[in-house]
Amino acid sequence: MGFMDKFKDQMDQAQEMAKQAPGNIGSAMPTQEDAAYAQLANKVATSGVPCKATINSISETGKIDVVNKEYAIAVTVEGNGDSYEATVKQSLTDEALPHYQPGAAFDAKADPDDPSRLLLFGLAS
């Protein structure tokens, strides 16, 4: 068996072990949804419209990345025209979660092409 055959065999074994692991760490592989989120984050970071978002409610989506849970955060957005409602999906650490409660206001940036797509950054000043 050559080097490349051994390498392929080890990769196959690792993938099979990942599928069988507790919590199925194989499911932590990036998805198309993850890629779309990364594109949104890059776009908003470079050309996003600054605004303020106040949390109305927060709930778990059921999605878990390697470490953090994803939450659906319903917000009221102000500062880039008329105020409006939107839902932000964002992964949060257990330590950050207490700051993301109803009534908390955050600095945010909205997608200039679709203001309902936004990301929360830091607590509003």
C-alpha cells in the first residue's frame, strides 16, 4: 500500500469516527448556510449601515456549532430610516447570553441591500 493509499484510508477512518462520535462532531462541518452567513458578515463589516437594535425576544434555534448555540433574536431596528422589526440569527457563548435579553440595545449593521439582514455587534453606548 502506497503513501496516498494509507492517507486516504486514514481519512476515511477519521470521517467514520466523526460520524459515530458523541454529539456527531461531523455535523460541525460548514454548510451552505454557514457560507452564506460568512458572506453576510463580510458584507456588513465592510459596507453595512450602522443602526441600533433593541431585543424583543430571544430563543434557541436548535442549531449548535462546535461550541456555541445559535439563537433567533427578534429586534426592533432604528437609525437607518423608519424603525422596523427583524430577526437576527447569531451564535452566542454561554457567557454572552445574559447580555442578550429583552430590552438590551445593541449597535448593529444592516445589509445595505436588505435591511432585514443584520448583525449585532456590541452593547449600544
